[in-house]
Amino acid sequence: MHGIYEQTHEQLLSRSYFKMTTPASTPPPIDERFESLLISPELAMKMLGKRGPGEISFEQSEQGDARRQLLHVEKVAIENKRLKAQSDASYTETVNHYLHEVLLGELTEQLSFTSDVFNNTLNLSDDTGALLDALSVRAASVSKLEPIAANLPWLYDELMQVVNSPAFRRRDSKGRVIVVETFRTALSFLGIENLRLLIPSLIVKRAMPQVTDPYPCIKLKLTQFAHGTAVSARHLAPHYKLNPVQAYSFGMLSQLGRCAIIRLYFKLFDKVQLHLLTESQKDKERMRHEALLKLAPSANYLIALQDEYADALSADLIENMMLKRLFIGDAMRQCANREPCEVGSMSKLLHQARTYSKVRMLHQSRMVEVAEVKPMIKEQEYPSGALEKLRSVDIFTLP
């Protein structure tokens, strides 16, 4: 059991990043913007005080005009209603806090069983590590890969779909499309170099959270971040004479912890909410029952849980795979422990790749100015020529 999980509930639940961020004159930190963007672009926009398409400010609205024209009696009535709403909101927040306290207890207990998280939460089998090792050796071959890959039925379906897609489709001498029907032929058609890029991405695709209401963009944004980090790491690796394939795999697999935390959060939120609703009904606690019905998964709690646990869980999950040829375990643990990283190390490479991917994603969403990111970029100490190379690459599309 790693110490990072051994937090008191009060320590974690009382942190400021659990409180809903409101627009302020000082823009929120870049990392905070990015974490909000991963969960909900709308939340990130509100954090920056920006309005969505077609939205107008309160002062420009009909409601704003009406408010300015209220008579004194109406103002008093509105104030009384506002005070009641504040009281109701305060009680609802207390119930929300308690729900998340229970949720955190269950979450930390589940995190102590890494193999269960790997197998049951992420739906990955124990052969995953052997498959990644088989791809990592120089002498990798289809004949060595096939018996391991054959133990993963989900991978068969994914690779057959890929190999018969327009990007990999082949034609015979008469121009007819060759339909690949056997797994061995699929592996041969794709080739080892393509499989070294495809398989880590398919592992993360399988681990991705699927049901994330009311935040439907999580899967899309997290996939984009995984791809951006992996491709950036692949292009940075040669500058340090590191293995580009291992760097790419590291960037991709470093997202497993986030995937698991998000999956567990939504699953446990529903479970705990239902349990508390049943208890309230049984105890005839009408007010608490009504407050529980108002609750929905919280972006702020989810952001904080990822910040606290995701990298440590990624390190545990990578250790659980017992990799012997893909040397990324120590680097992930170093990142999880937030230890200083030497320039040229695999752990520093991950920090650099993540930072560049974050900046590109925020820039695409118009949530950051060039001047704001210069200190972040400078702090990462990118090697000469690396940023120019990365700017020329579509890091969000797999090679």
C-alpha cells in the first residue's frame, strides 16, 4: 500500500480545489484550466469568465433589466427568497460533502487492490504486460506475438476492424479489396512497427471511461491528451537518445490511472447516492432525500481525486503488469512521488510531453495566451530544436 493513498478524508475533502471556481480578475492557473477542460469545456469557459456562443452577460439580459426595475417590496421578497436558497444550497452542499466522504472511503479501499482495478475496473487481462514486452524487444515478430495476443479476445476485434479499415485496406491485382479474416494475417498485414503504436493505444482505448454523464466530453478529451502526450514523447525521445517506442508507450500508459479514477468515481457516485437515498427513505429524512436527488457527479471532486491519486495508481498498474522489457515502471513511480527529474530521463520526458500536450489543447480551445505559457515552456528545458519539431506535428493523430 503506497503512502499517497493514506490521506484522511477531511484533508482531501476540505481542499480549495473542491470548491467551485468562479470567474475572477486574475485568470486561474494553467494546470487548473487544463484539468477543467478535460472534464468539461463549459466549466473551463466559466472559470475564465467567458461566455458560450449566443450567451450574453447578465447585465445585458432581460433579467438584468427587470432586476434594475424592481420596486422596494419586490426587492425584500427577492432577498428573502435568496436567503432561503442560500440556506437550501448550504444544506445540499453538506449532504454533497458527506456523500463524497463515503465515496472517498470506498475509493481508497478499492485502490489498495491494484489487480482488481486492473482486471475489473479497466477490463484488462494479466497477459497485457507480456504483450507489451513482446512488442518492446528488437527481435519482435508476428510468430512470437500471435499466441499472446490470441488470449485477448477484445484485441482480436479491434485489430480486425483496424486492418480492414480504409487506412490499411489492400487490393489484389484486379483492384478488388482484400478482406482480412484471420488474426495472423491481420498481424502480418499491420506489421510490427504499426503494432508497436497501435496496441498501446488500443489498451488505453479499452481502459477509457465510457459513461461519464453529465460530462460527455471526458472520453474525447482524455483520448486527445493520451495521444498528444504519447506522440510528443515519441518525438522528444531521440533528442535524449531514448527509445522512441518505449517513450510513446510510456506517454500512453501513463493515462491508465486517470482512466481508473474516472471509472471508479462515476460507478461509486451512483452506488453511494442510491445507498444514501434508500437510507433517507427508510429513516423518513425527507429533506436529506430531496437534497440527495439534486446531487450530480462533481467536476471539482473528480479533478481533485485525479490530482491526488492518478499518477500513483498509474505507477501501481504498471508495476502490476510486471514488465520485463518495457522499462517505464521506475519513471512512472518517480512522477507519482513528484520527485525532481533529471533532464534526459524518462520521467522528465513525460513531464515535457504532458506539458506540451496541455498547452496545445488549451491553445486549440482558446483558453490560454502565448505569453502565459512561456514560463511553463522555459521551466521544462526542452532541447534545442524540439519545440520546432513538435509544432510541425499533429500530435493528436496517431502516426
